[in-house]
Amino acid sequence: MADLANKYAQNVGGKFYVDDQCIDCDLCRETAPSNFKRDDDGGHSFVYKQPESPEEETLCKEAMEGCPVEAIGNDGE
Ligand code: SF4
């Protein structure tokens, strides 16, 4: 389970975030490209935009459920 205390600083404010367990597998960026991006320097994903439609919300949840290391949380601030 993702830990809010370990979320990357690049995440925009809001409920979805990526924490430091991310292994840079690309799944969330493929699943929800409108919301997840890669930090090329750090080699991990982060949330650059919170979902703004039901469709984006669904894709973000799908990404969260699909993340192999459970690095995505939806209880962020
Ligand atoms: S799906 Fe999980 S491990 Fe893969 S890039 Fe996204 S946050 Fe990182």
C-alpha cells in the first residue's frame, strides 16, 4: 500500500500520488497518460494532473490497482 508520508514531491496536490516504492515499470503512464508522467532524472512516475473527468478517474484507479508494487495511493492531500 502506498504511503502518503513517502510520496514524491513532484506529485501535484490532490488524492492520487506515487510514493518512493515506484520501480518505473511504465504501467500507470500507459494506462493513464493524462495523469501520470515520468520523472526522467529520478527514474520514477508521479501524478502531474489529478483526474478531471469520470473517465480519467477510472483510468487512475485502474493504474493504481495495476501497479505491481502498490506505489500509487488515492488518499493524498
Ligand atoms: S505502475 Fe507503479 S511501479 Fe509502475 S511506473 Fe507506475 S507507480 Fe511506478
